[in-house]
Amino acid sequence: MSRLALLALCAAAACSKSAGNQDKIAAPPSPTAAGSPEVIAVPQAGAGPAMGHAAPVPSAPPGAAEDERFKLKPEEGKLAIEPPADAKAGAESIAKITVTPGAGYHVNTEYPIKLTLTSTTGVALPKAEFVAGGHGNPKGDADQLDEKQLAFAVKLTPAATGSYTINGSFKFAVCDRDQCLAKKETIAIAVAAK
């Protein structure tokens, strides 16, 4: 019974410590004590690399490494953005966006493919979002969707002569025999209207 009372008293004492006491850091153990760990000085900021220490690695901007993983690498295939050949003010023209997989790769037709464009002042886009793929392999808005090629035709009408850029993002996937790789590319369609 007295052990139970002693245990309750210790628990109450531990819970009643003030927050100020909990924030204090105990001094490191003396390096001379037998069995104690050796205390090693930590280099200060701005100090150069010491012998046996690696130089600090500059950090990449947030999301940079992730963005690179989702870019189409040359061996995986080619993304081609073909601006309208003869764009004229007031007339509809067509830009083409095509993905051609590299050797040993194919377009994943079951991946939910999405091309999203941001309209720009001076160019009318009758459609700004294109979808294809997904379960059941629907062709959707794609001009071509098979394992050998993915292609979209983007209709646009410049209001006046001049140079314009239509930006957007393009999500698709390519596969090799072992894995499928989701891709997200930035799109920029240059339009030179006469």
C-alpha cells in the first residue's frame, strides 16, 4: 500500500513541474566519467568544412526536385509544341501538342490525361481544358490517343496582329515494361499573328 502511495506522490510531483523547469537543458556529462559519451564541438555557421566533414549542400528551391521527376526525359519520349503555321488576326488557327514515346516506352492510355490552358488577352480559346484517357481508354478531346502517340489540336483565334503566348500545364504518363511514369509539363504556345 505504501508503494502505491509513493508512486502516486512521485507522479503528482512530476506533473506539477513548472514549464520553466522543463525548458532547461542539462549540462552534458563530463567526458572524464567512465562510460560517458565524448562531447564533440559542433562547427559554427559560416565556418568552412572541417577535415572529415562534407561541405554543405546548397538547397534547391522548394518543389524543384519534385518538378524534375515529372519532366519527360529524352529517353522516355518527346513533347512537341507546334505553333499555328499561319495565324491571322480574326481567323481561327490550330496549334498541335504531341507526345511521342521513346524506344521501349508507350503512352499510358488509361492515365487521366489533362491539358489545361490559360487564355491570354488578345487570343480567344474556344476550349481551355482538354481531357483524354482514363479507365476504358476514352479518346476524349485527343486527336490521337494510342500507345504510339498522344496528340491534341488546340484551336485559337488571335484578335489582332502581334505576338502572344498561351501558357498551361499538361499531365500524362508514359510506361516502360516495368513501370508507368506520371508526367507534368509546362506548356507555352507561341502565336505570331499577321
